[in-house]
Amino acid sequence: MDLDAKVDFLRRPAAYPERPAQVDVVETHISWVFLTPRFAYKLKKPVRQPYLDFRTLDARHQDCRQEVRLNRRLAGNIYLGVLPLSLSDTGQLNLVGDGRTIDWLVHMRRLPAKRMLDERLRRGQATERDLRRVGDCLARFYQTLPPVPTDVVEYLAGFRDDIEDNRRELGDPRLGLPSSRVATLCAQQQWLLPRLAPLCAARVHEGRIIEGHGDLRPEHVCLLRVPVIIDCLEFKRAFRVLDAADELGFLALECERLGAPWVGQILFGAYTTITGDRSAVSLVHFFQSMRATLRAKLAIWHNRDPDVRDTEKWMRKSLHYLELAERHAHAAGKEL
């Protein structure tokens, strides 16, 4: 049973026990997501990337279980469990476990789109109170996490390697980005790193490196009375192991990209009030510059796909992230 046949089945309202009137479908690089009015069902693609390998049924099953386990930390009642996609003896696909399991799906409650943070920011409806609740939620979450033992030398080397990789990838002339801007940005980040190394080392020794969310963006935050945060980056632990200030800075950066630069001050204010941790402004700007550069790279990589339609969209997005990376690298330098 190939992926196309599974997707075709899961597009149909009759596939689901609740018999919805319609099913909305969203495709990502590694998943298909099927949305009914009440629930979401996520099917992993049998793909291999440098950072994951979902080609076997067992690998997809384990990743589904990991996704549910990790996301229950910040969205406990949203992640309902893992469901088998089965093939009956008569060759019929079903979600009731009748027959042989041929794939697995993450089963979630569907969150209200109008309450997602990115949508509220675009509409100008997110309030300081909303963001303070998010900051409180994250601060209390980070307080529950044990420090991840971290070698300072390896930690700093990771930043150096990331800067060099970003310089090489973003400077590829086939992608069409301005190579001089890329080179200047990466040189600035390399200049900043040794000057910020003592601050990084201090935070490692203070136990600020934790296993966090890993992909903390506004589209993953739902502004309910108690905020719910979904879509933890589950498939590679190394991507979730980071400084809590790095993760908060990333969320602030993504809100800034949506036209809300005021969010960062509220998030960090709430975090500091609860944890007592006050990270250096220069270091947060450095983290944000690195995050923006990574997002620029991920955006422009879409244009490597021969089937991509709107190449200008991804070029604009990558250039916007480059601008943010430059802005925060400059701000980090001014703080030193």
C-alpha cells in the first residue's frame, strides 16, 4: 500500500469514526495532516532526511509515540494518542484496528485557528496579558526540566559550525541570495562568538541548557485561558537541547517578524519574574541572529525543489530573515 493510497483514503470523510462533513488536508515536508472539525490526524511520510529516517513502519510508529509523549508536556489534553491505520483481510483501509497495521497516525484534538498566536498577532488581537500568560507557562515548564549536561567547548563549537554551514549554504550562488550580505553577516556572528563565550559558559554552568520545545513559533501557541503549545520538535533530541533564553528569543523573533517586536520584553519579563534568570541582552540578540539565519536557510531551501511554484515567496521570506539576523547581530555588538 503506497503513500498516495493512504492519503487518498484519509482525505475521505467516511474514513473517520465521527463522520465529518469535510476533511481539510495540509501537507508538510515530512507529514500529511488531516483535519476534521474536532480532531487532527497526522501521518508521517516514509522519507529520509539528514536528521530523520521514517522509511520503516517501526520508525514512524516510534516517532508518533515520541511526538505524543513530548507534546503532552505543554499540551497534555490535546494529544490523544497514536492510532493504527489498518488493512483488513478484504483489502479495506480503516482506523478501527480491523486487520494488519500498515501505518500509524498521531491523534489530536483540533485547536481553534482564531486563537493561535500568529493569527491573533496578524489581526492585532494579541494582548500583553495573553503574552504574559505564555511567558508564565514557559517559565514554569522550564523550571520542571533538569539541566542537560553540556560540554562548554562542544557547545561553542556547535555555534561555530552552524555559522560556517550557514555561510556555505546561503552563499551558494544557485540560490540567488546576495553573497556579500551573507558573508558580512556570518563574519559578524563569528566576531561575536568569542566575545560572548564567557556568558555562554556561565549559563552552561548555571544549568540553563534544557531539553525544551525545539520549534517554538507563534503558529504553535494557542491562546486559551491556559496557553497550549503544540508541535514540539520530536524527531531529533539535539534540536531540542538549548538555552531556555535561546528558545524564548526564538519565539520573540518570530513575533517580531509578524510585526510585534514588543512581545519579547513581555515574555522575558514574565520568565525572569518566575525563574529569577536574567540573561544578558547581548547574548539573546546573538541567539536571535543565529535563529533568523537558520530560518533564512530553511526558507530558501524550498527553491531547491523543482516542483516549487512560488519561488519569489521563499526568496522574500529568506531575505526578511536575513534582515532580522543582521539587525540582531548589530544589536548584540552594540551591547558589548
